[in-house]
Amino acid sequence: MILIVLSAVLLLVVGGCACVVWAARGGPPWTRAVATATLAAGELVRSGGRRGGGGGGESDGSSDG
């Protein structure tokens, strides 16, 4: 069951990425709508990982001088 769900999510992600590329090259209006939704979902996923953090940026223990 989990394999079916993950496969469906993967297909949605690949389809969304294809629509982003197609819309950037001047595709039909529906691709622009799907591309906008895909980019918005990506921003939500990216910002969702920063909820519990304190300061900005990644810390790997190294310094620049």
C-alpha cells in the first residue's frame, strides 16, 4: 500500500516538474497553473523544514577565516 502512495507522489512530482519546464517554454495556460501550484508546494515544503530552527543558514562547524 505504501508503495502505491509513494509511486503516486513521485508521478505527481515528476509531472509538476515537467509542467514547470513546459510553462517556461511557453506552454498552454493550464501548464502555467500547474507550474504555479508546483512551485508554491515546493516553497511550502522548503519552508516547512525551518519551523523548529533558530537562526538562519546551515551550520556545519566550519568558519571562513
